[in-house]
Amino acid sequence: MNNIVSYAKEHMESFDVRPLNRVDSLILSELSYFQLPQELSKARGWRGVRLAELFRAECFEQMFDGVWDGESCRQLLTALSASPRFRDIHVMGYREQSNVADEKQFAAVTFRLSKRLFYVAFRGTDATPVGWKEDFNMAFQYPVPSQEAAAAYLNEAAFHCRGRLLAGGHSKGGNLAVYAAANCGKRARKRIEKIYSHDGPGFAQEVLESDLFQAVLTRIEKTVPQSSLIGMLFENQEDFTIVKSRGIGLLQHDPYSWVVEDGDFTYPDRLTADARYLDRTLNQWIRSLSQEDRERFVDGLYDLIEENGIKSFTEIRDDWRKNIPALVHSVTHMDEDTKEFMQRSLKELAAMSFQNITGIFRGKRGEETGVRRGAEKITEHERKQESKQGDK
């Protein structure tokens, strides 16, 4: 399969010869998911440790614990540790924070790519319920604790790293990278050359229109798979580029499914029809809820997870036949007021889904003929594509 692992095996040039690109950024973003044990404590300091020194079999169990695709992560680390392009990168400033009371899940790490070039990577959502709870909180809370932590970490990294700065992340990590770049100190912000958001959720309109975000928007490179759901959450997005994925539906969020050929991603022309349909439905539903109702729904969902004693979302994945029905059944044990609210909210989502279902069929016909149909929002990417077609 041509993906980030095969890229790491094949491309061995230094970053001076082959400058960092989007694929490299996704690889470094994926490394931020690795949990570095105390045996690798040098990675927590700012002198750091060579990336190749992370390749320690006795650390693998802890390093990949709770990571969604541990086997692919191991293959990636193996390829990176052998590659002259990656093995001498210094891993430094590793931080990991989780606080259930504050509903905070945050981690970040910095990579020294060369003497004067540094990449600050922010971890996306891990498998813990508190990590997902903080993600859901983004629907009604701004900033969330990990966003504030990201800005503070970027300031710390800028202080210790004298040179050019890059920032990025996958999923929530991409959102954190954009927030941190916009909200860090002025001196640090001026040194940031690019911000990479790989399928990271967007922001509210008033946030993107603020002076802080306007100051960095032209430096943001956002990539989303053609059936993106996570990266298209919230109504307003940074300009984005669509990449091809071998996954299906939500599984396209997996960075190992993104297709890499000839040293770069493969780029389809537009989002798939089903992605536009789902994105429109979910964002419409989110907008229909008040801030108070969004918070109430998220808290109710989180209560169901706690009631069932679920400690990790990998538990749901590994035994979904048991856990999914248990979660659904738990709704019947809620107090009547909460149960009625949760059921009503889900019915409204189902109704909007039914209203929008014709959009997916219109979209498919539009894709087949090259003609755009339906009333869905035209993204900046699609405007550019349609403009090119018009020029031809």
C-alpha cells in the first residue's frame, strides 16, 4: 500500500535536499500520538534524543497503548528509524497532560529537523473518554483547555528553539496547531512559516474572522480526505486541499489510509457526495442547538460512557457487539427529563438527515457529469476547481 509508511521507506534525502512537505508533516503529526515512557525521558528535555533511539522493543507496549492502529505505528517507527531522512531528527520537549476534572487531554512534541528548522506537533484525540469529551466540548466551549495549553506550549518551544518554526497536527491536533499559531506571542508567531492541519475540525465564523486568526490564515495548509467528516466539523473552515484515501467513510480519518504516490498525496477534485451530505447535516444540526443544549447533549452522552465503566474507546471498538447495545440500553435508565431531551435531539438529527438525503443523490449525479448540483455550500477549493474547468 502506498501510504506514509512506504514514503518513509522510499525517500531518504535530507530536508535540505528535499524540503518538508505535507506527507512529512502528517508523519510527524502521527508521531505525536506515541506515548513516550520514562525510559525515554531525554525526549522530555529540550536537548532531545535522536528519533532512532525511540526504537526500543521493550517500550513498544507502553508507546502504542491506546493508539488506534498500533501495528501500523510500529511499522512507521521501524521505517523512520532506518531512514537517513528521519533517523537523526531530534525528538524534544515531549509533554503529556490529562485531567478528568478539567476535561482536558493534551500532548505535544517538537522535532528538530535541522540546525535551524523545528516542527511542533500536537497530538489529536486519544482513546480515552476525557479526550473525546474535550472534543465534544468544542461544540459549545471556546477555548477548551487543550487549546490554551497548545498556545502556551508553542511559546515554550519557540523560546528553546532558535530558528524557523513549523506547527501541525492530525485531527484535534490540527485544530490545536492553528489555535496555537494564532494565539501564541507575537515574536513566536512571526517565526512560524506554515501551520499544517490534517483533517482537523474548523472554527466558529467569529473566530476565523478575528484579527489573530487573519494574521496566520495564509500560512495554514489544511488537508482532508475526500469523505472527510471530522475535518469538516463546524461551519467555517480554513481553505483546504482534498487527498485520496483508501478508507471508507469515517475510516478515511485514519492517516495510514491516505494515498501517497511519487512523494506526495494523490489529490481528487472534490469531496464525495456522501461527505458533503453528512457534513451539511451534522453542521446544520449543531447550529440548530443552543449553546446550553449542546452542552447538555454532550454531558448526557459522556454520562452514558461513565455509567458503562468504559475506560477507553478501544474497548468499544474491540467489543462493539456488546458495548454499543449496552450504551443504547443505558438511555432507558436516565431520568425522564434527560431521556426525553436526548431522544428529541436525536430525532431532530434524524429528521434533518432525511431532509438532506436527496442531496447525496444529486451530488453523485453531479460528480458523474462534472456538474455541481444541490444547495450545499461551495468551498474555496471547489470554487478554484470549477474556475479551472471554466477556463478550459
